Amino acid sequence: MHGRGGQGAVTASRIIATAAYEEGKYSQAIPMYGTERRGAPLTAYVRIDDVRVRERELVHNPDISLCFDPLISLQQAVANDLKPKGKVLLNVPFTPDKSELAGDIEIATVNATSIALETLGRPITNTALLGAFAKATSIVKLESVEKAIKKYFPGRLGDMNIAAVRKSYELVSPWVTAKNKVAPKIQVDLNVGGYGALKDVSSWRVFYPAINEEKCIGCKTCWISCPEAALEWKANNKPAMVDRACKGCGVCANECPVKAIEMKRVEGA
Amino acid sequence: MSTQRMTRAQVPMEEMILAPGSTCQGCGAAMAARLTFKVLGPNLIRHGIPCCPDHVTKHPRVGAVFEGGGASLTGTSRGLKAIGRTDVKAVGFFGDGGTYDIGFQGLSAAAERNENILVITKDNEAYMNTGGQRSGGTPKYAETTTNPVGPNSRGKNEPKKNIPMIFAAHYVPYIATASVAFPEDLMQKVMYAKDIEGFRLILIQAPCPVGWRFDPAKTVELARAGVQAGVWPLYEIEHGTTFKLNYKPKELKPVSEYLKPQSRFRHMTEIEVNEIQANVAANWQRLLKADEMKTVVL
Amino acid sequence: MSYEVMVGNKATAVGCKLARVKVAAVFPITPQTTITEYLSEIYASGELPGFEFVNAEGELSSQVIVQAAEAVGARSFTCTSGPGLLYMHHPMQETAAKRLPLVMAVVHRSVKSMQPDHSDLMSQQWQGWLHIYVENAQEILDTTVMAYKIAEDKRIRLPVAIGYDGYVLSYTAEPVEIPAQEEVDAFLPPYKPMPSILPDQVDPKTFGAGWGDGDPMKPWQLHNEAALNGETVIKEVFAEWGKKFGRTYGNGMIALYRVEGADCIITAMGTIAGTTMAAIDKLWADGKKVGLVKIRSFLPFPRKDFQEIAKNVGAIGVFDRSCQPGMWGPVYHQMRSTLYDEDKKTPVIGFIGGLSGKEVRVADMYKLGEKTLKVAKGGKPEAPIQWV
């Protein structure tokens, strides 16, 4: 299960494990991340079996891969190393035939982000994807997922999450065989370590700074406030976003005294 | 006191950070690192202990155990002297855990011995790297993962340790507080401290969007609110005797402007907010007095 | 070359001075305290130019201070005992992991009392250091200087702990020959850090290296290898010292006493080895052919030496001055593991004594020799491990 820190992928893995246990199956949910880092990609692993799960290695060849994040869903890494005829379930705003992910795989999609925004008011997509998971894979029943959710989210929060689950159960697409068979050579590495300088954080952005050079007075407030030095200062005394360094935090837009920067949503996010 | 005045136009363009780093979006500590190392130049050995990653910089780095910040800086500083390389500076960039709590003993001892070291602390007011547990730097009523709010608890029950005053009471050459919302003031202080001999400590408040629970776009705005409300006063103390308050607005903004946007304070009642307001106001009066007399009583 | 009647702790300080230690960070604890005072006097007198002396506020900080000083390129020293060593446990592991050639004196103090036994240093077996145990003040001085040469050898680059017993050695005065400074300088070249971390010498490509890159097993394999290299380097350095200064300590790893023609041997470390020599003489006088193998290097353990010696003796009696609760004595286990695969099965019996400072006398070691001899002659021991 692929997601970002803060999207609830780890909780989702535990909900699935709990749902399986509700049906009398054994389960195991292993998170894999370094230190706590909001926004960075992370992966969780789930095993479900009729007998007690004993092995504790990571799941290197999954039957199913889920991805909670629409941008990470574009990365080939979520579709690599699956068993033959493996299944990939993605949170994206398009149908499976439009996915470029390659391999001997089947793809299904659901727009969990917009379901989450509708039912929860926030883009936390973990539960919104689980209904789709139940319908598309039949590994766990809808009622089991709902029971598990009630354990993690009591009261009204639980009801809202169940609404998200039911909606994605209805809206998930059918499985479509991937049109690409061969994976691209160049791939983004989703294993982001907890420390160190990173090569490219553009995949962290849900919003990006759109700069209006006419309004800009060249005060450099945005430039000096950026935590990542992700605004270069051009010869014409205006800023420009450094694509590989900007995480889309929005500080620059917030600080600009003349509102010359607007945070716009990234396409497909 | 820091005498160099830096204008926006004079801020060095060169980056000493290897960006982007692995911090959360809008990280105050990343801002603190970028500004600090901009003015420290390359001729230093940077010391780190466990904390949030802020930024990798273009310097040789020495790591030590969590409680070893003061001691490792001491060893490097003494070692450099012993091998005749006092041109190289020993600089530590630590979090509040390594300064207020587990690292306190070693730093206090280094201060007491007046070791020739520069310590910069980026204070995000909890053990954020391990998920946000309370520290000695967590303010009263803040909710953290180890003092959650419930029928039996209102968040942290105790006030924040007064680290700048505590270290000033070691009579060391230079103590200062700084904020990422006042970048030129921060950099001026770092530049001033850089060339002083003896123990120097600069405490920078580094708002944390994840731990304090606010929109990451508001990091600088909140840091500014903290200074303008008197919650994070900017001042300098030399040798535990001379005192200067750097930022003196005619009137402080109400603390609620600082507390409200942070969900770690969202449970606070009006009475509790008033309590904080009263404490901040009283402390501000003491600081104004000290500034007037140009001295502190320690 | 001169000589002075001095206590063990002073021999340590003089060794540091001869080795031209540049930074020492210390904290007092019985029975090591006087080392800190001797070092402070060396500093105050100015007799060691450029010496930086730090009165740390605790042992943990002492270890971190000298660790950092070594990393930047200054030959450094610290010392401690018992609980002080336990307090250093956290950073002590990093000194070895960072491959820093620090030398530290551990003046034995039990973890259960203020008196000596080897439980303090034995409790730190896992830290990745080399462990050498010494018996008298001369050996302290000589080993302190040699330890730097061993540690700084590029086949090792690991810290070395020199253990010696509190009170009966640390505070006991004996005549000690002090080699001339110029001769020591010729023997021990200046220390160079590997790599240098000075900003004008460091490789900028190393900035931003990820944490936990590469094969997680590799650092352990390299570290293990380096520690095992101790055997080669220790023997070389002690041989060179023997040639230059005329004093030898066996082959550096072990020292034999009347093993030639012996029917069996007993082993001991530290001051008890000295006491045992007196017992050995008595045994031979009484027609009992028992030899002593004094173990100097506990880590790395003298595996090859004992595999060779075992070929010619009928039994080995191992004396442990420490007991790991639930697992008995560490030297006993190392010996048995060392000899397990040998063609000839040599009985190894264990003795535990001298714990928490309990006095071990010549008569005790004499009895031990007799018991081992009995086994060598085909008898059965009263128990595989006996409490002395």
C-alpha cells in the first residue's frame, strides 16, 4: 500500500488487517518508514491468510498494490514486482485505460480524493479507498471493513468514514488489463530516506506557486522565507520556482506583501 | 550586542544548504538552517545530534549521541586548538530535546567551562523527530502526543523552561533569541556570535506545522505573531549582565492571535488563554525594565 | 631513561605524556581519580606543550569529548572505572563504530562494589573495542604508549581499553622505568585522522550522504575484521617495543610462565596473573608441573596461541575475575569455544574468584593449579566451574 506520510496508509493497512480478522482470517500489517515525515512517500504491507501469518519479511511480490496518492499513482514503482496478473488499485481522477503503468497487471481506479473531500471535507484518502478495495478484490466484505473502521474511528467520525467507504464501493471501476507491458527504464524511487538532501521533491506538491511578475515588487520576502531555497532569484529581480525543490508549502504566497504569488492546484492531484 | 545591520539587499545570495531537504512542508527548522548557515561560511565543522533533519549543509559533519551535543563540540574545539587549527569553528545545530532536556547537562557544563563553541538551537517545542512528544521546551497547555488533552489533562501542565536566561546565568559571552520571521535580525546575531571566543548560544523558534498543527503556509506568519505578542521576545545577553531587547513594539498583540491558529492549543478555555496572556504581559514588563537598565539580575 | 617508584595511576599519566596526548577529558571516580589529578598537574606545569585538559562533568561527556577530539585529529585519552564505564556505555560504542583510535584506561572496579573485579570492562565486550589487561605499573606505562600505535594502525583504527585492577595496582607503588621522550617519539609517530574532517581537507562529495545506505551487514563485517586484525598488530608492536626498549610481555597477546614442560596450565589476567606466578614457583618446587599463561589481550582472544598450547598440555584451568549472572565467566567460554574444533580434546575447567575485590592469594592459585593438574592426570573436576 503506497501513500504519503499523513494520508493514513498505515491506518488503512491496519483496518484491512482488522477486517480480515473479523471474517475469521489471520492478518499482519507492517509499516515501513524512517522517521516521521509529513508528505514523504511511504509503504505499508499487509498479509492475509487462513492460518497465522508467521513470516515477517516485507511483501516483495504482492498480489495487490494499492495507492492512496494520485501523484504517486503515476509512478511505475507502485506496479513493480507484482505476481503475474497482479492487481493495482489507484486513487486517480481517470479511468484505468488512461493509466501508463506497465506490466502483467490489471488496473482499477477510483477518485478517492474527491470522495474524501465530499464525505470528510479533507483529502485524507485512506478509508475512501478501502470500499473500492472491498468491491474490486472481494478479499474482505464491505461489512467487515465498516466494522473495522468503527474500531479505529468511533462516533460521528466513524459514520463519515463509512460514508466514504460506501461511496468508493459504488464508484470503483472494473479491472482493466494494463495496456503497457514493459516498464520504463527511468523510474522515481519511492523509498525516501528520513534524512539527507533529496534529488527531487516535486512529487510532494499538491499545490504550486504561480508567480505574477507584474504584481511582484522584487522585495525578496518570498525568496528569503522559502524553507527549501526553492525560489531562485532571476536577473530581472523576480522569483521563479525551482521545480525539483518546491514542496508546495505555500509560505511564499502567504508572506508576499502584494499577493503576487497564488498557490494553484497541481494537475491530477 | 550585534552591531552589524543587515538589509534585505545585503542578505548573501549563496546557499550553504543542499536543497531540497527531507523535512515536512513549511518546516521552520529548515528555514532556521538556511538562514543560519548562509552567514557562517564554509570554515566550520558542523555538529549534529538526533533531531529533525532541517538541511544538509556544505560542511564536514560530526554526529554524536543525543545527550552529547555540548561534549562533542567541546572535543572538537579543544582538538582544533591542540592541532593548531583555531581558524575552523565548532558549530552545533541542535533541537530543543538536545538543548533543554537530554542534552542539557553537557551543554551546561560546556557553558560553565566557557568552551569556545557556537550552539544554535532550533526550538520546535517538542520531540518532533519521533512524532511530537513533549519536551522541556513545550509551552504550557500545548497538546503533544505524550500529554494529550483528556478529562485528566489539559495538555502540558508546566511552563516552558527559560533556556536563554538559564544559560545567561552561566555568564557566557553571548546568548540571543531569534525568529525565522525576522531573518535579518537572526543573521545579524549569527554573524556577531561567529567571531566571539567562548560559549555562545542562539535560540531560534522554529514553528512546526505538523506538531503544532497549523497550515504549513503560515509558518512565518505564526513566528511573527509569537514575537509580536511577546511570547517569543527577541533579546541578547552578554556575560550574564548586559541586556538588550531587540524588538519593542508600542503595544503587544494579544496572545490569542498566536494561539488560535495552532490546533495544539485549540482546547484552551478563555480562562487559560487569559492566564497565558497575564504571564506574557508580566514577563514583558520585566524585560522592558531590564532593557531600560541594560542589565538582568541573574 | 630514568626510573621512579610510582603508583599504577601515575604510570598511566606518564604514559599519556610520553605518547604526547593532546586532549584528555576526565571525571573522577574511585579508584581512577588520581589519574585525573596527575593529568591536571601535567597540564598546569606546562610540561606537555599544547595539551588540552578538560574537566568534564561526567563520564559520558568525557567519552564524547575525546571521541570528537580524535575525529578532528588530536590524539586523546580518557579513563574511568566501574559505574563510570557503564555511564559511558552509550557513546563508547560510537567511538568504535566511527573507527577512532582512542586509548582509555579502565581501572577495574566491580559493578557490584568499589573494589576490583573485571565486571566493568567485561560488561563492555560488545562495544567493538580492543581489550588488553595488564598486571603491573611498568606494564601500564609501556602498554599505554603501545596502545596508541596499535589503535592508530590502519589495519585496526579501533579504540583500545587497557584494564588494570584498582587499589592493588592503581594505588600501589612499584619501581617503573621511564623511557626517554626522544625514544618514544621515534617509536610512536604523530596521529593522523583517517579521513580528515577539516573543511579544507574533506571531500565535498561526502556531504549529504544518506543514512543507512548500502548493505546493512557490511559495517559489522569490516568492524569484526578490524578487531581480529588486533592479533597481528599487537604481536608486531610488542615485538618492536621489545627490540627498542628491551622489555617484552610474551608475544603481546599472551605471556608464558614456566609452561615449557608443564603438564597443565592455568590462565589469569591482570594482577592475579602476578600472584599466580608466585604460586607457580611453589608448585614446581613441590614437583607439580603447572604453567601459567597470562592472557593480555582478551579481545581479540588469543585463539591461535591457545590452539597451539593446548596440543601440549593435559588440561587448562581458566580463572575468571568476573561472572556474568546466568552465564559464568567470559574467559572460560572463549577458551572452550577456541578449542572446540581441535583434534585433541583438552579438558577446560573454570574458576571464578576475586569478585567485588575478594582477595586472591598465592595459596588460592596454588590450589587451583593442583585441581587442574588432577584433571590433567585423568581425574574428574569437582565441578566444571568452581567458585574460589
